[in-house]
Amino acid sequence: MIRNGQPPSPPSPVSRRGVCFVISAPSGAGKSTIANALRAAEPRLKHSVSITTRQPRPGETEGIHYHFRTMDEFQRMAERGELLEWATVFGRGYGTPRAPVEAALEAGLDMVFDIDWQGHRQIREALPEDVVSLFVLPPSLPELERRLKGRDSDAADEIARRMDAALAEISHWREFDHVIVNADLDRAIFEARAILTAARLRTVRQTGLADFIAGFLG
């Protein structure tokens, strides 16, 4: 992944509001791999634990990988406004709890989300000043199909369904702030990290900048 061998840089002396870094892509393009690499390299980049209505897979732990809820519980949370974004994908509910995200941003922590275009649209509507978004493209459709076949043991009709869903996802690329092509994973991670760094350094996000500069000017 990121192999520069350098220790994490110290936090800035200037306080700031956190960033919602949204990464979207068709299934198989690498958004989860990129998001996980950023989390490993960036101590102040936190993972938003999503809610899902699907059953836990082997090795998954409640509160770490997902919050597992019934569909009725999920729908009640959505109705009460407790989810920043939510959607039903292939008959299963997925969503992002609002409270922990808002608390993290206020504390100057960044949150990364690997969600689909619908989730991106909803979370940008909920937090329009905090979202920076990235869309990840595969180098080609044949390569995307190869990755899906290599990753899953699904039947041919399931792969075809996922490819159709990928085309639908790609059609929303213009809604995102940034787009990269994941032809080389290390390069894609580097580019994603550069986008996050630039978002953190925007003047409007550095809420403590005026006080910090006042110390120079006396």
C-alpha cells in the first residue's frame, strides 16, 4: 500500500473542522481497498461504522464491521432522521449513523465513507460544507469483469448483474468533486491521499487559523 516508511506526521497546531471524505466506485473498482489503506496511513481518519440489515458474515463483529439491525429497526432509524444516508441495495438496508459523524467533525477528526452514488448524494445534502468526494473508475470494463470474477464465486448471471449495476454507478461520475482511474493501486492510493490532504488545508476548514496568525502579529 503506502510504503514510504515514514512515521505519521504530527497533527497541525491549527484547529480545524473535520472532513467527510466520500469514496464511491462500481463494485470491484477498489474503493474499499483505497479507503482501508488511507485509514491505515492516517491516524486522524476515522471509519464510519455503517448499519446493515444483512446477516453477519464469518469473522464480522457487531460495532466493528457493521451495526447489524433488522429491517424494521433500520426503517425506524431512517424515519427519525438518525441516518445521514441510507439505501436499500439488492434487498438489504445500509446506512450511516448521524451522531458519531457530527461529533467527529466537531472534534477535528476526518471520516471516510466507501458508499454508492446515492449515499454520496444524501450525505452531501445533509452536510454540504463538509463533504469532499472521490469517484474511482476501473481502467476498463473487461478489467472490472476480471476483478469481479476473481473476487467472487458467483454464477455468470450474478456477475452480469453486477456489471450492469457498475454501468449504472459509473453514469453518476459527474456528481463527484474528483475522479481517479485505479489502474495501479499504489498510485490510486497516493492520489486519494493527496485529495484528502488538500481538503484538510482549505482555509475555511482551518477554524483556528485566525487565532494562530494573531500570535504572529501580536
